[in-house]
Amino acid sequence: MKLKWTLVTRGMRPHGQLRRKLQEKITKLESHLEHFPGDAVQLQVNLEKNPKRDLFTAGLTLYVPSNTLRVGKSAVDPIPAFDQAVKVLLRELAVLKSALRHERDWHPSKIPARSAARASAPA
């Protein structure tokens, strides 16, 4: 699946190394979005440099058919801020996919027959 994404920057210009890193991480994110319809998934990347403090903020907004996931992280350099935001977004995406698959319902609760059989067995 080819993920549609847009890059919005404020107070900075994205350089070649940053663009390569963005493309690398977005490719990794695409592998986790294979089961969603390609035309319904979009990523918006916001990179902003704070003019008063030397901090860069990376904000990721992922639009999937049933939800919108939003993550923001700050760091001294834009690449680590983006890396941290992608890690958090991947965790949130895993939680969302688990909820959509109803994985919490897959595991059977304690079966009374098994526990009763163990209690009556001689020790």
C-alpha cells in the first residue's frame, strides 16, 4: 500500500537527510497499515521549530477509516523528535488494530469445569 502523506513545516526548511528519514519511517508505517483501504488512510506530518527555545516539535496525525490518531513529540533535533513520534504512533496503531479485531474476546475466561476437575483430583 502506498500511504498518502503531507509534510507541513514551520520555522524551518526540510533538508535531504530529514526527507530520507521521513520516507524511511513512513515506509515502515505502511507495512502496519496493509489491512486498511489505501484511499482512506492519510498521514499528516507537522514539523515545527520553536523560535524562542531550541526545540523541534514533530506532530503526526494519522487518519484511518474509523479513527484519527494524533501524536506529538519534542526534541532538540527534528529527526529524534520524528523518530519518537513514529514509535508512539506505531504503539497507538497496534492498540487500535487490537481493538478493531476484538482481541480481548479471543482468550477464553476461566472454564469452571477445568477448575472443578482439578479440585476433585486426589493430591
